[in-house]
Amino acid sequence: MIELVVLDIAGTTVEEHQAVYVALAEAARAAGGDPTPAEIRRWMGADKREALAGLLDRDPASVEDALADFRSRLAAKYAETPPTLMPGVGEALGKLRANGVKVALTTGFDRTTTDSVLALAGVDESIVDAVVTVDDVRAGRPAPYMIFKAMELTGVQSVEAVATVGDTVLDLEAGTNAGAAIVAAVLSGGGDAASLGAVRHTHLLPSVAELPAVIASEYSTL
């Protein structure tokens, strides 16, 4: 039985038109880097501090200015084009929770950015049970710590009762590292079928909207 679904935010739960990766590339270039599209893709889903440190080949403690610049650029992009829930996600999460499945969100954003994104998208405790950011754990994806923290916050003890969902390779690696029963990739965000399909996963779905049907058919939970 699936007791908890842990979902990524940007590109999985929330449509933000890839603004995060545009802002990340711009901030890296402004700090003296020259990231290629492939290098940006490599850091999709990661802690943004770790991403900038990797793109700039610096120690994570030395990228505060670049991180602040990234946050500023992202806020400006969101002000111009506010993030929204992905089509069908609100209904899917509502169905999961109505049937006793808890829902948690995890993200490579810091807490301040996360709160802003979710507020703009209209996401609150009415549709999710917990939100975990990289500020809450020792390391971001592919480490499984945000998933474990979501389990702690929602009182779920077995990884065999957990489904993880994300749109990036790092999302899938984190789910696998956690030992989740379902490690689902969705094609609604930054990853394509070829890149996501090449990484260990249990399901490849068009979007989160299909998740309740998967759980219902395989676990008779819904």
C-alpha cells in the first residue's frame, strides 16, 4: 500500500516554464562561468547552491553572491510569468489525499524561494501535507534525505509505502537511493523520455495527473 507520495515542485507539480534553469544559466554567466545547455541539464533538480558551485567550479561556500543573483533573476521571471499548478495536478493530489495517501513536496530551492513559488501557484496545506527544501537537509539530490525528511514529517516509516515523482534524472536517483516502491518520471518538465528512461525508474508518465490511476491499478489503494 502506498501511504506517501513525494513530488518534486518545478516541472513536476508546478509549471514555471523552465524559468529556474534560465535564471541559473544567467547567474552562472554573470559570475564568470560559461555553462553549456548540457551542463545546465546535469544540475536540473539539484540544490541551487550546489549547482552554481558545480557550474562555476567553486566551493559551495563561495557562491553567495551568485546565489543571491539567481534568486533575484528568478523572482523577476516569476513576477513576469507567475508559476501555476500543472494541469490535472490539483485534482490528482486531492484524490490521493481523499483516499488516505499523504502528499509531500521536495525541491532544490531554498525555503524562501519555495514559499514564494508555492504562494504564487496557490499551493498550501489544503493540497499537501509537508514541504521539504534543501535548507532542511544536509545534502540535496541525488541524496535521499529530502524523501526521508518527508517521511518523518508525515509519519510514514517504510520506504516500501512511498512513491516518488520527478521530472529530472536527479529526482529519479534520489527516489532509487531512498528505496522507494515507486520511482516515477514525468515528462511535464525538463527531462525527456530518452534521458529519463535511461535512469533506473519504475514508471514513465506524461504527468502527475496519471499517478492516482497507477497507484490504484498496482496497489488497489484508491
